[in-house]
Amino acid sequence: MSDHGGSNPYKIYWTTWFVLLLITVAMLLAEKFHMPRWFLVAFLVAFMATKAVMIAGNFMHLRFEKANLGIIVVTSLILFLFITPESASVLAKTPR
Amino acid sequence: MTDAHAATLEAHWGGGAAPFGATWQKTMMWIFIVTDGLLFSGLLCGYAFLRMASPMPWPKQSEVFSIPFIALMTFILITSSAFMGSAVTAARLGDRKKTLLNLALTIVGGAAFLGCQAIEWSHLIHEGARLTGNPWGAPQFGQAFFLLTGFHGSHVFSGLVILAITYVRSLMGKTPAQGVEIAGLYWHFVDLVWVFIFTLFYLL
């Protein structure tokens, strides 16, 4: 892992930490502005995904591992995506 | 399938190789993290379902929680994760003093997070939040809150136990750099789950 991040190997963690903080502040401020609900949801989910990728990639070193390891992680998420439309279809059939 | 492809498959997956480019300990931790990730995916999916299916309006989070307090908890957890990363790097570089210092700071952060959660829980229970109902709206809100944050909090707790063991063993010089890294993987995962709970439960 010494082949990246320049001379200071600790730097990547604190750069990531700072960006994560900025994103969190942006997410907290977003609700203060008036915007359509769908836009707020899209904004928050996009930033949430960015934070998740940064934590998995930089903190958990997934970016620097062999691609095979990343593939087992992503595959499980694909499995999960199958459940979501299914639960939505159950919801559509639920009498209100 | 071409011969070259078959040869590659044989070389990487035919045995005797490390297809993930990681030791078995690290691979097992990753597989555990994937299964644990599915557990939380299921919980979050269940929460989304309860919320969408609820005939009563969902309580407005900013009226129930103190969002600045939740932001502080997020800050504490992200910071402890950065200390953990530094501990992993220090362990890899063989700097035991720095490893121990960063591990200690990680543990302090995790304990502070659990303390904040204890304050939040007792405050909400005092206000009347229960698994079966709450004063603010849809009764499922209480269930979703206690289950999501409870499962996450118990993960923070087990993470603290793992970190404490890693700290003591590092102090005795018994933990190899990889041991710190694997403990770190789990700790970062706990932080990762909080990112989702923070966004989907507290902000949306």
C-alpha cells in the first residue's frame, strides 16, 4: 500500500475524513433550502452513495485490492436489488 | 471458452492460488462484512416498507431528534474511523507507539458514540417512544428506530470489544499488522452502515 498517497501514508485517511465531513455538512444544509422533495431525495441518496464508496474504497482499501474482492461485495448488492421491486409490488397490492 | 481463458481460470481458481489476493483471514472478514451488509440492507428495506405502507403520517425527524446532536454522533464516528485508518497504516509501518495511540483514540471515539446513543435512547424513551408506539405519529416509527439504531449500536459495541482485544494484544506485541487491519475493516464497516442509517432514517 506504499505505492500511493505520495510521501505521507496517513494523508489519504485525513483527506477522506475531511471530504466526508464536507459532504455531511452539505447534506445537513440541504434541508434548509426549499427544493422539490424528489430533488432532495436524489441529492441525499447521491451523496450517501459517494460517502459509502469513499469509505469502502479509501478506508477499507477496496480500491487497492484485487478486483475479485470488489466483485463479491458488489454482487451481493445486485442480489439485494432484486428484493426492492418485489417489496414495492407487495406494497402496491396492500389495501389502504 | 477459449483455451487461454480456461488456463487463466485454472491458474486462479484451480487451487493453490489466492484468487482474492488476500489471506484467508482477510477474505473471511470481507465475506462476513458482505453478509452483515445484507442484514442491514434487509433492515433498511423493512424500514422503507413500513414507512411507505404506514397509513399514518411518518413523524418529522427534525421534531423528534436533535439533528445537531445526530450530526455530532456522525462526526465522532467518522473521526474514529480516520484514527482507525491511521492505526492500520502505523501497524503496517511497524510503528507500535503510533498504532497504540491511534487505536486508543479510535476506542475513545467509539465509546463516545455509544454514550451519545445511550443519551438519545433514554431521552426518547422518557418522551414515550416504545417499540409499539410513540407520541409523534406512525407507531412503526419506534420499531424502526429501536431496531435500526439498536442493531447498529450493538455492532459498535462488538467493534469496541474487538478493538480493545486488538489494543491489549498489540501492547503485548502479539497482533501482527494484518490483525489491526482486519479489526479496522470491521470498524470501517460499522461507520459505513451509519452513513446509510444517518441518511435514510434521520435525514430523508
